[in-house]
Amino acid sequence: MKVLLIGSGGREHALAWKISQSPLLTKLYAAPGNAGISQHAECISIAADDIEGLLKFAAREKIDLTVVGPEVPLVAGIWDQFHEIGLKVFGPTRDTAFIEGSKAFSKDLMTKYGIPTAAYEVFTSPKEAKHYVIEADMPIVIKADGLAAGKGVVICDNAKDAVATITQIMEEKIFGEAGSKVVIEKKLEGEELSVLVLTDGKKIIPLASARDHKRAYDHDRGPNTGGMGAFSPSFKIPEQQIGDMIDTTVRPMVDGLAQDRMFYRGVLYAGLMMTKEGPFVLEYNCRFGDPETEVILPRMKSDLLPVMMQIAQGKLTTETLDWHDKSCITIVMASGGYPGSYQKGFPIHGLESVKSTEDVFVFHAGTASNEQKQIVTAGGRVLAITALGENLKAAHDRAYQAISNIHFEGGFCRRDIGHKAIEVLK
Ligand code: AMP
Ligand code: GLY
């Protein structure tokens, strides 16, 4: 099978690593890929959002399956354009990808299908939005409707901040057109959990559970990021209970869409808040999570490639996936300044030292090779240092041991990934 993988982050490196182990694979291309992905795939310099370029390439190379990592090409309709000329894509159609592409659309569907989610209002007029927040009970959460690279959500504790946030999002357009519309909702309290499933629009296969750490600094301080680390399985929640959660948060969405003749095919990711009243959906994503994928795939024993192909063909025939009992953790090393502005191009030292360490995987998130063939930093999140262990503590110690050998100028990571869970496990 000839496969084209789209994207260039840690999630795509984990996918490339996993796909490259499939006996069904004959050739793997990545567009555009990164220095780590190039260990498993031939990287071609076509941007992830250049759908026309990707389409031409896939047609010319007779690609059997295109696997899409990031949300942008999915929301732009890559599935539909490839489908028109008979090319298979693992990922949802444009219509169903809007579950991530528009928060208002997603919230309206949740209401329609009876899925628990925070009470909300949608505004297209900044004036009306401001009137609303002046009267609203605090705290509230203001969300740009469209895609904003995971940065479009602001929690406000008082009316003054809320009004200023509306000015920034809707008038100054800090997230561009994504902020023409906003969703304003009640702030929920609880622990967060990511639930990911594979589905063909009818059948659902759960992936291993994972927890993400979204804030930039230790003890959940600092700005929100794409994710600074994750671990799997998630603590405190037995697998049976995760099954129940899927029944109330994921199943009604897949079934509701199917009843509305919109079959959701691909990975469906539900970001949940475990409130006192049970799990509430914060958001859906139409793709694998990053860095959740970096901890889910090392635990997967089954071959993922045939499952993705079945979904791309519209019929999921696999019944279940097999998993390792081990725990997995990933710790993101980021560029100084991330998630704000940061410099690129710093050489990364120490990668060789961990290359052959058992059960340690260094997934590259933002790296490139420079002219001297050195691996250098090329993004905000640079590496996802991942380790498996008999339990979470063992995985944690192994990952931080690996990190102590890796350096680049300005690089930082959180020192507390998984700590709360390890406390609980004690
Ligand atoms: P989203 O992109 O909607 O998942 O939001 C990003 C992050 O903002 C979530 O992972 C939560 O940490 C936080 N968040 C979003 N909505 C809410 C809410 N209603 N209550 C509390 N936190 C929220
Ligand atoms: N880790 C959060 C996300 O992938 O959206």
C-alpha cells in the first residue's frame, strides 16, 4: 500500500512510526514532514494546506491511502476533493469536519443530539456580545468560532476582561476571520480527559484513553498551548467507565450525524470535562490529538493501517484493537517563548544518546535539517520525548531521564507531567 501522510508535527511523527511498521506498507510519503518523520518516510515539500498540490502528487504517485494529521486540510475539504477523483482519504468529509471547524455548529449539534455541554450563546455582533457579558455570571469562556490553532479560547473572571477579549477577538481580529463569530459559555469545573475513537460513521472503536496538559508551565500555570505533555492510560477512570462516557458523549454525535445523512469517518476526538454532574463535552476535534497520539500509538499492538483503510473505504470491519498493558508518557520540549513568539534554527544536542534506549521514542514536533545536516529547532513544540513503562511512574522516570540528555538553546519542558496521576496511583 502506498501511503501519503499529511502534516509535520509530533502527532504525524508518531503516525509515521506506527504506519511504517505495517507489513501492508510498500511506500510512505510525508508532506511536508520533518527531520524525525524523514526516518520513516520520504518527505516532499508540499504544505499541509496546499490541497491542489497534494491532490496532484497523490494522483501522479497513485497513492492508495492519504492519512491527514491536522484539521486545516480536513476543514478545507481535502476528503471531498480527493474523493472526486477516486482517491481514498482517512479523515472526515468537509461537512463533518466542521464539528471542529465551527464551535457554534458543534454546540448546536450537541444541543440537537442531547449531548451534555456547557450552556452557551452565539454572537456575530461585538456590541451584543459585550452587552451579554456585562450581565452574565462570571467566570465565562469566550471562544472564537473558527480554527485558531488551539489558541481561540479565553477564560474570563470579570466583565472588564470579557469586554476586552471580545474587542480583541471580534474587532481587532487577533484570530482573523475565525473570530467573526464567538461562542460564549459557562465555565465548567473538573478534570479534563480526551476520548478518541475510530469510526466509519456507524461502528465505533475506542482508542486508549489519554490525558493532555494544556498549560505552558508547571502546576497548570501560564497560557494555553497545543499541549505540553500527555499520558495514557488516563488515571482514576476504569476502562468500563470510559465506555459509558463514549455512550453519552461520542455515540450520540456519530449516530445523530448518521441520521442526518452525514457519516463521520475517521478519528473523532472529544475533549471532556468531568464535572460533578458527569462528563460534559468541551469540544470535538476531527483528527488525532497532539500530543495524545504520541502516547496512544506506542501502546497499540494492532496494525493501524488496515483499520484506517477500512474507514477510508467506508466500512470498518475490524472489531477491536489490541493494547499493551504498559503506561506511556510524553513530555514536550518547546522553544523558549512558546506559545508566544520564539526563535528557530537552534541545533538540538543529545538525540543520538537516546536513540537506542529501549521503550524511549523521540517524536519530532518542530524540527528540520540544516545545510550542515544538523537537526535544528523549527517550531514552538520541538520534540515529544516519549517512554513506555510497567506503570506511569516508570514511564515518567524513563522519559525525564532521556530529556536530561537533550538540549537546545532556550528549550524548556514542564517538570510535572503525570504528577497528579502518580500521586493518585501511590
Ligand atoms: P476547546 O478548544 O474548546 O477545548 O478549549 C480549550 C481549553 O479551554 C479546554 O481544554 C479547557 O481547558 C478550556 N475550556 C474550554 N471550554 C471550557 C469551559 N466551558 N469550561 C472550562 N474550561 C473550558
Ligand atoms: N492536545 C489537544 C489537541 O490535540 O487538540
